[in-house]
Amino acid sequence: MVLVYTSNHSYDFDFATASLAHFNRYPNPFSSHVDSADTVRQFVDDQGRLHTERLIRKKGRLPEFVKPFLGKISQSWILETTIVDPRSSTLESCSRNLDHTRVLKVVERSTYTAQSLNSPATVSNRVSFVSNFGWGQGIRGRIENWSYKRFHQNIAQSRRGMAYVMQQLRERGLQSYRQMQLQFAPAEQ
């Protein structure tokens, strides 16, 4: 079984600010679950589109019913690929977990669009949750349902974080935003 979560949200910020915030959204005061976000590849293609691949390490609490299978694992690596087309004012991003995929595979596709670089941005999300764990729908269904509900609960927090970053960029500019990032960055381990 595959569970799919979809949502749309409009930000009161222009596309240029929203796309810049997308790449600079970690850390922020609403993303304490993100340990790191590192760019591993970046280039501009012949059509002027920016391509970026990032590795993101997130931590979180697992439900009790999964702990016997995963033990004390509390972090996951995410691969995020993003393409920004400034001519059409679109940003397409795909994030997927690289580990624990037998237990749960999560693929999130986000598309930011706007009429122009200076008009408000809207983001559409489509997230699929697939578990291949166990021998029947019992544990698989529980894992998928828990993940779906958890994502639904956390999307508001994610939007607050993005809005916070965009507001900082609007009010203070990029240099001030960089100082704020250092303030909320996780301690080196």
C-alpha cells in the first residue's frame, strides 16, 4: 500500500526570496531535528537552470512499535535534488531517504511556482510513504499511517521555518541571515 500526502501553500513572499530561502532553510528555530545540510553537487545547465544535490541529516523519535526492528537508530540521511528555473519562476525539489528504505521509503516532491520573480510563491507538496517491511499489511500499514500522520503534524512547523527564513531575508538581508544561522546551528559533534 502507498499513502500519499498532498498540500498547497502560498507564501507572502516573492519567488526570488522563496527560492533563496529553500536553500538556506537550515538551520532555523523551527528545525532542531536537522543536524546538517551539505551541498554535494551544483551546476547551471545550458538553459540557465540551477541544479543542486544536497545531503541532509535529520534526527527524530521513532514510534515504540518500530524500535524492536531498528533499535536505537534516531537519524536518517536524505538526498535532496533541486532544479531552479529563474526564467519560468519554478523550483522543483525531490527529497528521499537513503537509509531504512526497507522499513519506510519516503519521497517528497515540492514545486514552488510564481507568475514572476517578484510575485508571491506557492508551494505544492506530494509525499509518498511506502513500507516493504514485514509479511503483511499489519506492520506496514502501521508504519505508513504513523509516518503520514507525523508528516501532516510537522508540515505547519516546516512552513513556519520557511516563513521565518524568508522574513529574515526580507528584513535584514543575506548577511544578517547568515549570522542568525550560526546562532541556531547545531553544536559540532
